[in-house]
Amino acid sequence: MILCAGGDIHGALDRFYEDVLGFEAALGVRFEWVLHVGDFGVWPDPKRIDRATRDHEGAGDFPGWLAAGRAVPRPTVFIKGNHEDFAFP
């Protein structure tokens, strides 16, 4: 199994998956899974973001991905960090 791990993207999904796919191309492999290790930035309702997130990048790309029903390009699991919407399933 080929796994890609990353972290602390704070909702910058577009950039993160561009990097994942670019990393694949550079290595000449296809990742079977992506593991995100904290601060993924899952804020479906931008009004609920915490102060630290609001003071930096805000809700990031995630609300747009959710609204558009976009799927991630590789199966992804994530460990919640301290800047996530813990009320979101």
C-alpha cells in the first residue's frame, strides 16, 4: 500500500490535493490512501469557525467543496486537530 501523509492544511483543499497529485507525478506512483494528521479545516458552516481559524485563513475551500458535492481525488482519512468543527459528523 502506498500512503501519502500530510497535515495542517486548514481548509486549503485545492492546494492540498494539487500537491498530493503533484507528489504522485514526481514519484511516478499512485497513492492508495491519503492520511491527514490534523487541522484539516472541516468547517461546513463558515459562521461556526473558531477564532484562530477566523483570524487566519477562515473556512478555506471546504464549504465550496461541500456545496458542489466535490469528491476528493484519493480516498482520505483524517485525524481531527484542534481547529476543526467538532460538532460536524
